[in-house]
Amino acid sequence: MTFASLVRSLAAVLPCVLALAPAQDRPAQDLAVRKGALLRKALRTMADLDAVAFSCTQDTKQKQRMPVPPARAGGGQGAIAVTGRLAGGMLAAEIGDQQVVRYGRVQIVGDGTHFELRRDRDLAGEMLPVIPDPVLLFRLLDRADLEVKRADVGEFQGRPVEILTVDLPQALALQLAWSGLVPDVTEARMGFSVIRIAGIGNARALPQVSGHAAFTIDPITGYVQRVRFHFYHDPAANVGVGRAIVQINGIQPAPDPELEELAELQEGEVLWRDGLPLRRLGDNEIRLEFDVAFSEHGTAKPPKLDADALRLIDVR
């Protein structure tokens, strides 16, 4: 083998070797710079889209988890699934057997036979789950000072991807929730129980919330294919001055194999799965999981609406 052919062979192999090297073995500063640039470019690419489809699921985990009734279209207990699309200026979603369409200042909800004007509620008056606006979500994330803490390679729907993990500090986690772009972990409902806080004192502190996000990015197209959020909140730490009372009913917790596995971890020890760190939960601590997958980047079509629905949202 000549020297020139050896160089060509090494040039072909080295990128693969480097790509497979564990991210934690690389200098943290180098990781943040190189992968941070990839993440920022992907966030801006997604924020500039005028059409994209999405599907998301929402669930909660807690040591004192209660049995849950079947999920309803709006605000039901247990895992909640939403599919939707942003196109033609409309944000449309399907939740159970109901369809939600937002256009400008108007929101309508229908069941396949007729639509009614609603604001954050379904046809039966139940609160709707979070319907994320992809463009607003990525605009907010793009403005945040996100630092990549870990980078992995993987596969998503048969394509090679990079998975970049960031921490979500309290201020950003609350801003995401209070903007209606992700579910609010401080309002998480566990089974039939609602967590209630009673405080004594003159000051009311912001809820103690933290989180992580894992971005699955196609390095060829630059599109984000998936974002997985984990948010943590302990209601007992929700009051800065005074005391907190956590009221949970007496139903025996349902077994959860993952939580039982995490309970064996030592303090500070984590397990990494799908780009997110998992740790042992405190007695009353809640982990809210929000998983959003994206498709039809730039090609999603608006929903087909009948004349009555178009009149309700004032589309001429």
C-alpha cells in the first residue's frame, strides 16, 4: 500500500471512528462548541418552517402513582396522544375522535359532523391537552442559551441521526410550560389525585422545576425529527417560605417496572436512555414526559374543512 492510499484509507475511516466515540470522553468545551452549532442551526431551521406535521405523547411518573382511568379527549388521565400539523396558517390537531383547529384568534373543535367555537376546551367542555405550536416552540428554544451536555449517534425511522442532550433550567422550563408549548409539570394530575399545596408565609416562590431535552437531528437535512422532554417537580418544594402539604389519596400505588429499577440507583447515579438521564425519584417527586416527533417538514398540508368550519374561523 502506498503512502497516498494509506492516507485516503485513514481519511475514510477516522470520521466513523470519531462519530462512534462516546461523547463523555470528549472535552466538554469542544463538545459544547461543535454540537452546539449543529443544535442552533437545527433550531433555526425548524423555526423558519411554515409547514410541519407532528405527533406527541404526554405521561407522568411518580413513586406514589395511582391507577388511572381511560384517557379522554381533553385533559384525561394517563398517557395522552395528540397528532397534528401546522400548515396554511392553521394549527390543527386530532385528539381521540375530536379535531381541533386554531387560526388567528379563533379555535374550533369538531367531531366529524360539526364544529363549535371553543377556547382550550373540547366539545364536552373538558380542558384540552397541550397542542404544541412547532414554530413557536423552536423560536423559544432558539432564543434560549442551550448548552449541549451529551451527544450520541443513533437511528430514527431507518436514518442515521445525532441525539443532543441539554439541561432545562427552572426559568426556561417554566417559560415553556406557561407559554402553552409543553405540559405544566406543576399541574400534573396523578391518577384520581390532584396535588394540592398549602403554604404559610408572606412570600410565594416560583415552583421548583428542572428538566432535560433530547433533540434527534438528521445531520443530512438539518431537521429535528424528535424532541423528548423530561420535567421534574417536587410539590413539597413548591413553597419558598412556610410549609407545604401534599394531599394524595390512599389508593395503593400501581407497580411500575422502570421506577422499581430506578429505585435501586444510588444518590446522584443516572441511567441514560434515548438521550435522557433517568434518576431515582423522591417520594412525592413527579417526572412529566413529553415526546414530540416531527414529519412532513415543509410539505404538510392544511386540514380539509367544510364550508361551515371555514366560516367559523373566518377563512374566505
